[in-house]
Amino acid sequence: MKRRAARKAKSGVGQIKGRLFFVTAVLLCLFAAILARAFHLQIIGSEAYKKRADDQHITSITVSSKRGDIYDRNSNELAVSVNVDSVYAKPAEIKSPGSAARKLSVLLGLDARKLESRLRSKRAFVWLKRQIDLTGESRERVLSIDGINLVKEPRRYYPNGSLASNLIGFTGVDSTGLEGLELYYDDVLRGSVRKVAGERDAKGRLLMFEDADKTAPIEGLRVELTIDKSIQYIAEKELKAAIDKSGSKGGMAIVMNPYTGEVIALANMPTFDPNNYRKFSPAQWRDKGVTDVSEPGSVLKSFLMAAAIEEGVVEPNDIIYCENGKYKVANRIIHDSRQHGWLSVAQILKYSSNIGSLKIGRKLGPERLYRYLRAFGFANKTGVDLPGEASGRLSHYSDWSKVTLETVSFGQGISTTGVQLVTALSAIANGGFLMRPYIVKSIMDPRGETIRETNPAIVRRVVSAETAKVVTDMLIAVTEPGGTGVLAASGSFSVAGKTGTAQKPDLVHGGYQKNGYIASFLGFVPARNPKLVIYVALDEPAGKHYHGGTVAGPVFAAIADQSLSYMGIFPDNPIDGPVAEKAEIRFKLASGAGAGLKVLKARGRTTGTQGRLRDGEARLSHEVTMPDFTGKSMRSVLRFANKANVEVEFRGGGRGYNQKPATGRVVSEHESIVVWFR
């Protein structure tokens, strides 16, 4: 019994030990599995699991830095960047895409179906709407939706709307320059791009960004232009008025400093609003003064004369027979607008004789004509810092046909850009030097320190100072009575310039269009001491009045008068024009029968001049009906006053824009007349 009990007890202990061993073994296996799993999680797969954890708790957004601002030469803002909200989603965190889409469609102004499609995307991150202005309440409602968040992004804003838009261009939604200066200087303006990380709460909302100081991107640089905002406005205003009046398809006006090559204004029509550039066609984005080429027409005669005089083949007083307006060259008949017999070289330019010009071209010869036109910069890019510049076209003289020499002499068979023409004439205005045109004056860092500055650069001397002076005298005659550019004459400043009326090529049937013309005027002012070179061109003016002198000349005069007045340049004739800003000129006119007009007294002031014109003390003894003085020069009003024997008070300077009494009113005795100019 004892033995049986001992064996039974021994067997029970063995079973217990076996069970303990089994349990211990199981526990050891489990512990080993846990260790293996921990080793796998913490060592082998640590990076993968860390990434999954970060994806759940940390978000990363690519953000562009603040784009550099663009200013005019007087530090007026032309393009700036403002921080606005952009809305994005993490589709995996959105529990109810349909409900979220309906809420967001109201807040963001987007189609609910399209939003829901985006919210159901398999992608980890999707933009919903970028660069949107949200109110405080709207922002809270957007952020209250699971999986939806906001980030600040810079948006480009153009405070002046369409002003200089073809020149400045615009940027895309990623603050990348797409047109104009925004494109050409994109690497300077754009700055750097960074990724910003932040933690999210249980609902996926962004709680905290990483230290901004450590990840702050380099801001874009500030760009200051040579453009003057006020003169740009004047050019665009007068160009648009002329286009509306003439029924032209479009046009351009370019203003340049002849001594430096600085582009002061570059106006294009039609234009567009860069804040909403998608609403306009690419044709309206184009900067035509740089990208478009056309035949210059008779404005090229200025450079023909400069070459011929520089080479000594003609003098201004030399006489040339102009064939009474009709002349056969090879298989073509060349015409003048009027019949001319013998004309001096100066008169050939003044009356714009094609026949006289081609005969001067023959004296010069193809090789020298070609060489001088290339020296003036034609068929070469000027190097102006704008995208898409065209070079124009002038074939080598060895490839010229039997009539090319003759046609090129009066501006056919050669194509140029507007900026080439204004740069070339600057070489005559400044005494013979071809300058490199430029738009950007300086580039500065965000602290205002200058990093790069553009200085005037002489490309080459084209003609001597003596030749430039002779040609200037000839160009002045163009704007004097009898010349083709008389309507470009300023009431305040002497003008040197040349008209152009160029037929447009017929690209479908060949040859030239019957009724398609580019009317232009190219000149500088004041003629003896040039401050501005101005080129005006209108594309296909409608009606009978399509000549450059008729439709482009007055635009030139208006831009010149207003710009010089704004600049504070004293006029050549102080009585007939503006002296300085806020100038006031007063005339009192009275006369007896047949009496002439005399200046008895003029008193100058710092803001202008005031003068009194008298001839006796006779009073009005008759009635006069008031004409419309809108757009009239001071000289025109003065002629009316003298002829009608009335007393007139002149205020301001430039062209008439208001009057008292109104048009059609009858002026009686003792009633004063006031005309305002600007």
C-alpha cells in the first residue's frame, strides 16, 4: 500500500512538473514571439511603421515663398503678392464624402459632384480650391469638416488692373510667371519653394507647424522698372481714344529716353486685366511693340536720309526730280501721294516723296543702305529685357531683287518692331549713338538693398553728331506747315518726326492689302533738346483718314504735351503751352477794328506763368456762339479768340477738356470765357 501510494504521489509530481514545463515552454515561445515581433517592429520594420505613423499624425504641404513685387520708376506698385487661403483635402480621412462635398460646394462656390469625386480620390492629398478669399466664419466652417484643411499661399495681385498689363504679364496659380516681365524675370521674382510640416489632432486638423524660422524660404526679389506709371497711363489713354475714334483694330505707343535707352512707357491695345487673364484671349496678352513685326513705311526715310548725308551722297539742299508723282521701276509703278516735280532733299522728307527717296537710295547703293539699316539695329533683336522679342527681317543685299533697293528706301520690303524703330530714332535724337533699350532699372532684396542695377549701354555709334543735327532739322520741317506731320506739332514744344502709312501684306493672296494700313508717327520732343522719343502706330484705321500724319500724329502730340508737362519741362513757347504742373496761363483779349494782337505784359510764377494780352480797352460789341474746345490746343483757342474779338482765360496746359460757357451758348457783352486744359 505504501509503495502504491508512493508511486502515485511520484506520478502526480511528475505530472505537475510536466505541466509546469509545458506552461513554461509555451510562455517562453510566446515571449520569444513577442520579442521577435518587437524586434521586427522596432528594428527591421521601424522605418516603414514610422512612416505610417507620420502619415496619420503629421501632414506636409508644399508652399511657395512670397513672390517679389514689381514697381515703376517712382516706387508705385505694379504687381504685388498677398497671402490668401488654399483649401485641400485628405480623402482617406473623410468619413462622408457626399455630405462634405455638399457643405463645401456652398462655401467654395464649386460643383458638389466634382467636389465629391475629388473627395473619393485614392490619392493621399488633393487641392480643392486654391487662393480663395474666405471670411472668418467661412474659414471656421471649412475647418470643421473632417479631412479638410487650409494653408496660406501668396496670390499675385495687379492693383492697376489693365495698366501696362501686356508689359508686366501675369503668373499662374503656382506663382510661376507665364507672360511678360513676370515670365522674363521669373527666376528673380519667384524665390524658393519649401515643404511645411505640422501635427494633426484626432480629426485630422492641423495643430502646429514646424518652426517657421528654420524652414523660411528665400523671398523673391523686388524689381523696379524704368516705366513711369503716369506716362504709361497717358500713352494708354490717348492710344485708346485714337483707336475708338478711328475704328482701328489696335495699336501701340512706345516712349523712350533717347540718351539712356530706358523705356518710359509701352502701351498696347487691345489690352487685358491680368487679375482675370483667363477671360481674355492669348492675342490680347501679346506685347505687340516687341513681338509683332510689320513694314515701317515712310518712317524709314529718316534713316535713309541719315545714311545718305553721313556718306556725303546728298545734302539737304540738293535738288531731285520726283517725276510728277509716277515712276516706273522694273515691272512696278511707284507713286507719290501728290505730284511733285523738283524737290530738295529736305523737301523729299518733308512731303514724304517715295520717288525722291528711292532716287536717294540709288545714290547710296544697296551695300551701304543695307549696312546702315543694320547699324541702326534693324533685323537684329535690340536685347530689350522682355520675352518673345522678334528680330524683324531684312534680307542681305546680295539677295535683293531689281526693285528691293527702291522699295526698301521708302519702307517696303523690310519688317521691323516698334521697339526697334523707337531705339533707332533715339540714335538720331541723342547725337548718333544706338543705345540698348531696357525695362528693369534695378533689382533689390526684401530689405531694399540693390543687388543689380542696369546702366545705359551704348551699342555703337551710327552717325556723327553733325549728321544727327542735320537730320533733326529736316525732321522738324516735317511737322511745320506743308509737311505730312503738321498734326503732330505741339502747341508748346518743337517736334522732329516722320509720318508713316504702310500697306499691310496680304498673307493669303500675296502682295499687299488694298485697304489694310498701319498708320504711324515716329518723333522726338523737344526737337533741339530731346527728352522723349515716341512711336505711335494704329492698326488698320477705318475710313478715308488712314494716313499716319492724320490719325497717329495727333496721338503723338497729345502724349508729348502731357508727358512733358507732367515732367515739368518748360515749353519752347511759354505762352502757347504748359510750363509746369498746375500751370495757369491767363490771356485777356480785346481789340478794335483790324487791330493786331500784342503782348504787353507777362509775369512768371513758380507754378506757371500769367500774362495779359491787350490792344486798347475796347469791349465786346457783338455776340459770339461758343464752339466746342474739347481736344483743341491753346493755340487754336487763341486764334478763335483773336478772330472773334473775345476775352478768354486759359487754365492749365495741353488740350482743352472743359469750358465755360458751354458749347452752343451765345456770349454777350461783359461775359467772360474760361477754357481748361490738361
